[in-house]
Amino acid sequence: MTEPKIPVDLILAKLAAEAEKVQHRLKKAKDILLGPLNTDIAITPHEVVYQEDRVRLKHYRPLKEPRLKTPLLLVYALINRETMLDLQPDRSVIQNLLKEGIEVYLIDWGIPTRKDRYLSLDDHVNGYLDTIVDFLLKRHRLAKINLMGVSLGGTLAVMYAALHPEKINNLITLVTPSHFDTDKGLLHIWMKEIDVDRMIDTFGNLPGELLNVGFLLLNPARLVFDKYVGFLENMDDQEFVENFIRMEKWIFDCPDIPGETFRQLVKDCYQKNLLIHNKMELGGKRVDLKKITMPLLNIYGRYDHLMPPEACEPLTRKVGSKDTERICLDTGHIGILLGAKGQKELVPRIAGWLKDRDKKNKTLKPSAKKEEKKK
């Protein structure tokens, strides 16, 4: 009986071919990594039309004649940067809104310094945000504006709409937590247990670097290991490399958070869950969600590990509005902004919803505007 022959020549030929492919990929990757890369983020043209302290207001003009008479003010979270909404040229929430004929304003919260450590949630909601809304009402001679909050920026928007309902025409919340007493998502579990007093008394402002490490540890297998394995597998693809670097820029550009703001957010929201129960107070006034009587569109992701559906979904049942809509997309926290499904569904649904409700807003006449100022 003869032993089967091992096709050594075929194996060697296969190994040689694979080695040649690897060599070719490495050469191409070297040319890409050492060559010019387009990795700029937030490149959509805009102008800064208002500034107070570290806070700036960016204005984006529609790419065609505005279809809505009411501009949309975007409020991003104090955590990470608002550049996520304009990260890639082909995957930009800002650009997609402009293509729909919506005039967009975006708050840039800036970089807090030690002098900002005592700023509270009240300073951000009834201070900076309210001043910006008044600026826009005067600039456009309108009675109300449209307001959209993203992530914990949406939580600020919810607080504002409850305290100043007369200034908001339509409210949109995107991956926005309002119910914090849930064990779905490691972030909510951690927040319930942290000693926030010791943390803020030690640091003053919460360091962005510390916060960023915490986010990475929420899913270390994917955020620390898998993504770099993916980079090695795709480093000969210039578009992939450029988008990878854009995301890394955003991830590690994490500003500090004003200390007292973070202390109150953790205690009143994550640990006491006051907001959803109408027990939270800002500036001596109770934040009553029943006073949110304007139309509300509440959008969140089914697979969001930061702001799970259980934290976002209850809002529509707690507000006083009779015009509410809840949309759950099959995506995650970042995917809803950058993923293919988010790009296809998110902005068109927002734009369509706003267009259906835009006609109700009143334009202030000059005389009426003077009366408003007297009041």
C-alpha cells in the first residue's frame, strides 16, 4: 500500500502567492500611511454668529433655499465634541440636514477651564442655552425655534423645553436618556456606584482623559482590540484609513466637564432618577415634563450600549404633548449618526417630521417684537 503523496509543490506555490499578496498590501499601506491623508473633521462651511465665554454658536446655511421658516438648533452633549455630527464628508448629519433645506445652528460648548468648575446644569440650561435661544428668536424674528438634542445634550434640551415651553416649536431627542434607573448598559450601573463628590472635590473639573478611559472600558474587546485588528486588515484601503483616523481624532478629543455640572448630573439623574419623575430642580424651578406640550420626536437605537432603549423610550409617555412619535432604529449609539442605516433613515425622517409641523410657528412683527422685549 502506497502512502498518499503530499503536494509540497502546490503548498509552496500557495505560500509564495500569499507572501506576494502580503508584500503588495504592506507596500500599498506604507504608501498610504506615509503619503497625504485627508483626515480633517467638521469641514462643512459655517460661521460663528454668537459667543459667550467658552461657548460658541455655529451657523450653517442650507445648500438650497430653506424649506422651513424655522431654524433648527442642535444641542450636543458636554461629553466629547459636537464634531461627531460632521465627522465625515459623506456621512455628516449636518450636511444631510442642509441638503433637506433646513437651516442649522449648532452649539459648541468649548473647552472648560478651572474657572468653569463651579458652573452648574442651571448655568448651561437657563444660562447659555436660554441666551442662545433668545438670540435666535431675535435674529429670525420668530416666536419659537426648533430644538434637537443629541445624547446627554438631548437631556439638556428636555430640561430646557420643560422650563421654557413657550420658546420651542418642535422638540427632537436623539439617543437621549431621560429614565436613568436601568441596569441595561454598563454606564448606568457604574454611575449609580461612583463617589462623584470625592471625584469632583479631587479634580475640580472631570478630566476628559479619565472619562475617555471609562468609555473604552465599557467595551474593551471591541474598542481597544478589535478596531485595531480591523485597521491592520484594512490599512491598504485609503478611504478606510482616513475615516479610521477621523474617528480616532474625535474619540481622543474629549474635553473636561465642569465639575458641578457633572456632580449634579450624576446625583440627580443617574443616582436619584429625578428627571423622569418631575422632581428635578434647576434654578429653583421644578422641571415638569408635563409642560413639554410641543410636538416631540424621540429617536433612539435598539443596540445602543451607552443610552439603551430602556433609558430613552419612556420620555414620550411622560410629557404633556399630544403629538409624540417614537422611532427605534436597529443600530447603536454611533451607528445612528454614522452607520449606513442611520444615513438612510435618520435625517429624512427628521426632515419630514419637521416639515409637517413647521407651518404653525408665528413670525414676530417689529411692533410685536418690541412688546416681547418689554415683557
